Amino acid sequence: MMAALLGLQLLVPVAAACEPVHASDLGAIARDGEAGVAELDVDGVASAVARLDAALPCVVDRLEPTDVAAVHRLRAFGYFVEGDIPMAREAFGAARGADPAWVLDDRLAPPGTQLREVFNTASLDVATEAVPLPSSTALYVDGIRTAERSIDRPALLQLVSAEGRVLDSVWLPDDQPIPDWSRFAAAVVPQAALGPARAGAQARAATAGSRSALGWWIGGGVAVAAAAGMYGWALVDHSAYVDLDSGLNESELSALRSRTNTKVLASGGLGVIGLGLGVVAIRW
């Protein structure tokens, strides 16, 4: 319990400094960066990249590939204006891989410019490596659920809980290691840790529940079958009662009539009991 409280204390300052960021917010930052590129405003591009870096840890939406592509493009524009052409090319490759339909228009890069050449020569090929994940989490890389990350170009990774909540979002160059996500591992208690007695009690409780329902069904079936048998017996007596050649005197006929009526009533009662037990079994 103390460890859990300490963990919460470590996480609270980060959460308190984070306003929820949605995919639409990232899109607005990316558009500001593109406007800086179109206006040759280096400071505007750098500002948009800085805002992106600050916003990513606070993202609460699971991003689609088109959202991710906009992030990659903004980072590529940032590297380009800094003069880091190899990293700009890698980031453009990640952007094209996430959203192949997007094209670099003349407003951002007129024909014959270096920016267009860097974008057009960005490779779409990618190699990957497996990523170890905390228990009860899933990984989305560039908007696609997978357990692997690219190792020759940047990637946007989102760690998501089993309930679909975004736990962390990070943009990683290919040479940067995976963050330590161990704090997001869900506590899973193995069945063996419950102890033989408790585990056995749970198994017996589950079995008892199923047997109880089965008992109601069997009881109901027996009651209905007994009702049918009793009614059939009453029909036999009734046939003897109305048979003019039976040779029974008035006293014997009266006794037979009484037994027949009793059997009919008993049959009806057993039938009601059987139906009642069936209802109990259904609702058990």
C-alpha cells in the first residue's frame, strides 16, 4: 500500500501540470508549423515543434495514422529548418508511411526546392523490433496496434490500458530507447497466490452454483413426469368407471370415482410444482 501511495505521489505532479490534449489540438499545432514553412518563418516552425513536444505527453486520444503523419511532418519541417537533412528525411519517411495519400503542395515546397527533394526521396521501407509491454496494456505505433517499433526511422508510440485509456504518448527517433513503462503494469494476482484453500473454495462455489441449477431442473422434470403418470393412471380408472361391463357394484364404482378424482387433483398439483421448479431453474 505504501509503495502504491508513493507511486501516486510521483505521478500527481505530472498529471497536475498536464491539460488534456486531443487529436484536434495536435492538428492545430501542425497547421501552425506548416504556415511557418509556407511563410519561411523559421521561428514559427521551431515554436510549433516546441509546443508539439510539450503537448504529446498530455494526449488523451488514441491517434489515427493521419494524425500521426501530421506529427511526423512537423518534426521533419523542424529538422529541415535546423539543417538536419538526414533526420528530416527519416521523419518524412515515417509521415509518408503513416499517410501515403498526403502530398507536399507547392505552397510548402515549390518544384525544384530542396524540401521537396527531401520529401520525395524519403524511404517507405522500415525494419522493426519487438517491444516489451507491461501487463494489461497495448501498444499503438504510428496509429496501428502492434508490438513492434521501427528501428530505422522515427515512430510515435502510444501505450494504452486494457480499458482503452491512453497512458503515454511519445515521439521517438530510431536511436532512442523505449521509455520505462513498468509503472503502468497492472497488478495481476495469480490463481496460485490465492492459496489452495481459497482456490478450492472458489472452485467448489462455482460447481455448487451449477449443480444447484441442475437440481432444480431435475426436480422439475421428475414432478412433471409424475404428474403425467398420475394423470394416465386416473384415465385408466375413469375407463373402468364408465365401462358398463366392468361388473362393479354401486359401492365399488363410488370408491373408484373417488380415487380417480384424487389422482386427477394430485396430477394437477404435481404439474404446478414441476412448472414452478422449472421457473426457479431458469432464474437461478
